[in-house]
Amino acid sequence: MQDANWLVDPSRRGTLTGVGAEVTEVDKQVLRALGERLATIAALPVHAETASRWRAMNALRHVKPMVWIDEVPWHEMDVDDELRLQTTSEWSRYHEWEMRKLIYQWEHMPADMVVEPVVYSPLVVHNTAFGIAEDVDIAVTDEANTVVSRHFKIQIRDEDDLEKIKVPVVTHDAVASEQHYQQLREILSGVIDVHKLGANGFCFWFAPWDEMIRWWGVQEALMDLYDRPEFVHKAIDKLVNAYCSMLDQFEEQNLLTLNNTYFRIGSGGLGYTDELPQPDYDPAHVRAKDLWGSGAAQIFSDVSPRMHWEFSLQYELRWMSRFGLTYYGCCDPLHRKMGILEKVPNLRKVSMSPWVNLDEAVANVGNRYVFSHKPNPAVFAETTWNLDKARHELETVLDKAKAHGCVVEVIMKDISTVRYEPQRLWEWSRMATELTEQYGD
């Protein structure tokens, strides 16, 4: 049912494949009930107001800092069977799970989420990826958790090994896409709209170095920046060219979907903006330049700005320059790299991870880009939940950011555990929402 090679992204998210399965009447009733609940939530007037705030923030206007929660340890979040799946077929369970998560998040930890009156039917797209997959040893502490530790086995040692990197081949099963769409549309008829979903913002996660080290090894790749620079240039050049060829195919086959609404952008928040799509946009054929794009090189956290530019960013520009607006970064500290990031012509938002030097970060970002603040999710993993500590940490950031005129979004992500106490995240959501309201203009 899921094809992990549909797109290349950090969570390895897949989508539906094949033709629609036979859906029982019970499954249909469950999906319709969830669709009705979503439609009721989406009809609330607060969503239009929240979307307007996201647009203002993404336009670098000073509004209250917007709060978004993602990458949740869903295996720890169920309360009163709210997330228990009730359908039977894999096709039904895919859609049930997506709707249940939305409803749960709205009811318990909405922050500044927006619910729109639509359910998506993903296109059935296959992607051969890069011809080389990670070979890893995995260490697991919680069998139910998808967050694991990896030890990568080295597959790229010399130039001959670069031949292992292939150009992806993208194919669209249009018949299966239409069957999935019509089946879901029939089930939800008169309840909520159904739209087809192609590739968009977060799906096109672009972090070629974070992909490369899965085959190369972390220490080995970083040492080669110094020991074998020409070899490194050849490797990243080849991989970025492969990424760009993949993007060409998505454009040529008309498999892109606009992401200027409530889709997540990069490792940040929602993409609401009036600046996309482009003035010459053709609704019948979405182009990369009509979308938000993203880039990141987390493995370069401790690499100097000069080397970051030489071995990463100048190559990443080939990809990022094709999009209308760009988000850069993830968990890497970028406070000292704004000088090279200024070379990205369409840059709008910059990730500011928990490991930045806060004083340097707010001064270097200022009001030129959205300051995409990432609170440290480790607060949820502590033995004793300390909401006051979380509030103090966030308040410190907001105070310093406001003093430097920063336009801020607060993105709580990478939450590997809440110690099976979901109320921790609920309380953080309420706290962050109330606190950020105090910083609005």
C-alpha cells in the first residue's frame, strides 16, 4: 500500500499504491463519520483568521509568533481509543489514520494549525530513487517508536562507487490514481471535498548531504572534505544533478501540487502566502517556481561557512533557485551562516535549531527572514514534566527575537517521546499559544 520511494524525504513517508481495495460498508461509515467531523471543524471561522496570520508572517509582517507542532510520537498519544483504527482494509486505514490525526491534533494540541474542508487522495507515483539504499545496523529502545539509531555501512569509497548513484525514474500510475480518487470521492460525497495530491513542499525535502552520508559514512564524508575535495565535488555534483532530473520529471508529468496553503514547508510551519503561485501560473500545469522549496545540510553543522558554501550550498542552489520561495535548514545551527545564506535569492525562512547561539542568531537574522525557532523537544523526555521550564525557554527566545525585530514562527518537532504522557504536549500547545499572543503587534 505504501511506496517509500515515492519521494525522498526525511521521514520516508510513502503514499498509496496499486488499485483501490474493496471497501466494506462499515469502513465507508467510519470514513464518512470522520469526514463529517473534519468538515465541522473546518467550518469554524477561526481557521480563516489563523490562515491570514500565517500569510502575514510569511510576508515578513509582524504578527504574533505562529506555533506549529509536527513529528509527533503518535504511538504514545492515544487516549480513550481516539486513535484506534476501526476500518479493515489497508486503503481505508490509510485515510482513517490521516483523518484521525488531524481531528486529534485539533482537539488536543492545535496551536496555530488550520483545518481546511478537504481530504486528499495521493497520486500513485513510483520513484526508483537513487539506485543505492542505506545498509544499516539499527538500535531500538522502543519497538513501537519509528525513531531509531542507525550505524551506516560504507558503500561509497572511491570514484568507481559513484556509479552506484543513479538518476531516479519517476512514473505515474494514472489509472490507479483516478481509481483511488473516485473511490474516496464516492465515500465522502456530500460530506467533504476530495482533491488529488501530488508532490508539494515537505514531500520534496531536499537535503542531499543528509542522504549522501547514509552511503558514505558521517566521519568518512567529513574527513574527505579536507583529504579528497575533488572526489567530494564529483559526488555532490552527481547527486544534485540526479535530484534535479527527478524534479524535471515531476514537472514534465504534471505531478506537482501547490503548497501555498496549509502544507508544511521544509522543517518549518505552514506555507500560506499570496506571493505564490507566479503571476503567469497555469492551474493545469503546476511548476516548481509556483511552489515553496527547501534545502538543508544538517551534517554540515560543524563545517565552516566557507566549506559549507563550497561543498554544499552552491550545489543546493541548483535546486532551490527553481522554486518561488525557499526554506533552509533543519536541526543544524545556522546563526553563523547567514552570510552564505544571503546568496539564496528566494530565501524567506531560516531554521533556528535549539543549538544556535541565540544572541548571534536574532542579530544575524533580524527582520530579513522568518526566524523559524525550534524549541528543544528534550523537555518532553525528562522524568518529571516541567511546563514552567518549557515556558521560560520559549519566553527567553521570544524576548530576544522581539528586541531585534525578528518575524518568528515556533516549530515544535522531532518529538521522539512524551514518556507516554500525551498531556505534556497538550499543555505545551496551550502554553505556547497563550504566550505567543502576548508578543503580537
